[in-house]
Amino acid sequence: MSRDSRKGYLLITLFFTGAAVMVIELMGTRVVAPTYGAGLFVWASLITVALTCLSIGYWLGGVVADRRPVLGTVYLLVLISGLTLLPVPFLAPVVLRMGSYFGFRFGPLFSAYVLFSVPLVLLGMVSPCAVRIAAMELKILGRTAGKLYAVSTLGSFAGTILTGFVLIPSIGTRMILYVQGTILIMLWLIYLLLNRKYAVIPLLLFFPGLTLFPGKIFSSRGNDPAIVFATESFYGQIKVWEWKNSRMILYDGVNQSAIETKTYLPGNVYIYSFEMMMLFRPEAKDALVIGLAGGNIPRRLWDYGIKSDVVDIEPKMEAIAKKYFGFLDDFGNVYIRDGRNFIKNTGKKYDFVIVDAYSGESAAFHLLTLESFGEIRKILKPGGILAINLLDILNGEPPETWKSVCKTLKGTFGSVRVFSLSRGIRIKNSIANIVFFASDAPMKLKQDVTAVHGRLARHIVGLYLGSELEADESGIVLTDDYCPLEYLRRDVSQSLRQPG
């Protein structure tokens, strides 16, 4: 291989190894998410692992570069990093189970270190080795180092864009990791081929083929007959799960919506609580629903003659709701947008605004701040009602999150009422759906509960009316500047994903 060829191929290698670092960091959250969610603790864990491992790699790479400054060292590191990345999807279930012993906050940190530390350290070693080799040849250390790190960073940029915008929703987590591992191995094989070691040609055919059949070679996941549909999206892993007479959407492993397949009635009881709005404002005609999922809320509103505008940030959710949950165009107009962005830009006013937006167990915190409530208030008609579902812990250590949401609502609206069927349960740290209603007008019953449509709805709404909560002043006002919702709800996430 000529000097120019070595230099050019080294730059190509740094581009792909830079991309690999970001692919591993992004996909690490996807590997960990089914067990720990994709919230603050998971992202902090993956960033921590990436930074510490790369730091160790840079230091070790400098030592190795001084002792053995040859191209073969670089490509040996690239090879081993690829080989250690390939089995990650196979090892992940076992490692994640081990990580559960360290708790909800340190479990993802442990799991990420076990799964990704070796390939990240090795990839970190590549850059200083490459700089040492290139500097020996070009005699211009500063300019050479700048060029090599610029190419590596450009690769990181390309890897981030390609993975986040194209690959994740197209081919899924496992395949991306297999492809990335194979690319690293191929860099080593091509290096050998450029050095006229033609015995590697059969391997050039084997390793690309590895990515075509990853499930047969490495995958440990058996077929779950209860999963009737599964896909990856920009925001998480979506599965439609069916068992006996129930069907539900699992988003990163957490129930987002459920129905009874024989009746198409909601499987989540809290959905019926929103029908209390018709008791407070029976003349209502329209609603804005933030969070589609299976479409249960707009379906129930449609029974009262209310057509909804439904906003969801997940592009794949509308098709899932229509195919598996019987959502019809008659129920509402669906907009694939961020809820708060829609609120800011809509020119329409509504009788009801309902916020039921979750990604896994994580609530959309930017919709629960003082500023967001002020924006919602502007799009409500006079006497209109804002309703919010919050999955939270009752009877926990103060300040409970729901009290902060209540306090924030009272900073915007004149009338706030809070309900939960678990009000009378004295179990410590019991998880419950807590439903808030807020309005500038007093919310008093304008018709008897027996007039509510449907026997089941009458029964459940009646239960809710006897389950009103009173909030003390232990909460905080949530703002765009200070809204530590994920920290406040950390026990909710842990309880949902690690029951018992």
C-alpha cells in the first residue's frame, strides 16, 4: 500500500470509527430502554459511559501509539471493537437482568458499562494511534491532528444523523448494532486486502452476510405469540400485545393504551373519568386531545357528539390506532406534531383540552409547566376545561408530584379539582391515575351522574365523583426553567419497570 493510500484509508477509517461512537451511544439508550425506560437516568448513564470510556481509550491509545506506532495496531483495535459489538444484542437481556440488582438509577449505568465499555474504549484508542502514525509521516503534528479529529467528528455527525433520522425507524436496534459491528470488521478486512493479503477474500463475503441473518446467529429472543405487531420509531419501541380478550400498546415496554377486543371499550379505567367534563359542561362541542395512543379518549368523546383534534408526536401511532384499535376518522382529526407546538400555533379555541401524553412511563414534562398551562388557557373557550391524566404515587413521601401539578394549575386557573379512584387506599407508595380538571369557571355538576351515557361510564364516573383529592401546599410550581418531573417521578418509573 502506498503512502497516499495509507493516508486516505486512515481518514476513511476515522470517519467510520467516529460514526461508530455515536451509533453506540444512541443505540445504547434503545438497548436499555425496554428495562429502564428512556428518561433522564438512562441518557445520563449512556453519556457517562461514553465519556469515561473514551477518556480511558484516549489515554491507553496514547500509550500504545508510542510503543507500537504502526497501522496494523489501528486496525487490530478496529477489529476487536467490531467483534465485541456484535454479541451485544445477545448479551443484553442477561446483563439487564443483572443490572436490576443495582436499582433503577444505577442499573442502567451498570448495564451500559458491561455492554459498551470495551468497544468504546477500543474506539477511543484509535484516534491517538492514528495521530501518532500520521505525524510520523507528515511531520506536521498540529495540522495533522486537527485534520484527523475533524474527520472523526464529521463521522460522528454523519452517524448521529443517519442513525437518528433514518436507521432507527427503518431497521431497528438489533440490526443497526449488527451492521455497525460488521462495518468495523470490514475496515480491518479491507486493510488486509489493500496489503495484498488475499486470503481474507472469503471473510469479505462472510461478515456482510452476518447482518442478513442476525436473529439466527446471535438473537436469544423467542417468538412471543402475544405480540401481534412490533416496530421501532424515532421515539421508542412500539409493540401491540394481545392476550385473550385484551389488546394493548406497549411503548418501550409500558402500557400506553388498552381495549377489550370484543367490545372495543377502554381497558384503562381512568379513560372514563374524562366523561365527568360533560357533567361540568354538557353544552361542549369540541376538544383537543394531546396524546393519541389507541384513540380511546376521542372515541369516548365521540359518543357525546364531540369531534376532537388529536395531536401525537409519534408518526406511526395513527396507523396502529386505526388497524388494531378501531380508531375511525369520524372520531377526530389527527395531527402529527408536538403537543405544545400545536397549542402555540393553533388559531382554534376548544371547550376541552385533554393532556394524556406519555413516552413509556415518562410524562411530557413540557406540557405540565406554568407557561404551558398559560398557553392552554388561551385556546380554551370561556368556561372551557383542561383535563390531565398523571400516573403518580399516592401516599408517598412528600412532595408527591401530583401536588406540584395541582399547585401549578392553581397558579393559572381559578378552579381546580383532582380525582383518583385510589384515594381511599392507604397502601404506601401506591401507583394511581390521578385526573385533574382546571377551568376559570366553577366546575359544578350541571346534570345528574345517572344521565351520563352508558351503564359502565355511569358507574365509574360515579366512583370518581366520590374520590376527590385535596392537595396541601407541599408541592412546587413547575416552570419551563425548573421542572424536575423525571426526578420527582423516579419512584413511579422504578415501580412500573421493577414491580415488587
